[in-house]
Amino acid sequence: MSPKRRKLWKEEVMKAAIISVRNKIMGLQRASNTFNVPKYTLKDKVNNKEEDVDKLVKTKLGIKPVLPFELEDSLVSYCLEME
């Protein structure tokens, strides 16, 4: 079984594709082909309610953490102090 290929696109390219679709310069399929980004990933990002395109593009892959990073860091620090 081959390994999964994930996020092979560059952030700047995806950002340009999202902007071109949202501003109705191109359709979804044409933008996907022009910018060489996955069609369904582009569709998900275009349909997202988030206004800030930079936040959309910089989202991390995988399961979202249960605890915020700040809380996790403070818990680790607390546990290390207890030792």
C-alpha cells in the first residue's frame, strides 16, 4: 500500500486559487486546474465561512487537539514542577 500524499500544494498558490474563486474570476474546476490544487480541498476552503484566507490556508492537518496548546504547556510545566 502506498503512503498517503497530503498537502502537496503551496500555501500561496492555494490562497490565490481561493481568492480567484471567491471573486468569481474563475470557476472551481478551472481554478483547480490552473493553480494545480485539489478540487475538493479548494471547494472546502472556498465554502468555509472564515473570511481570513491566511487562516484557511494555514490550517493544520489531522485530528484537532482536545486541549488548547497553552493549557497543555501549562499542565506539562506543572507536572514537571511536581517531580
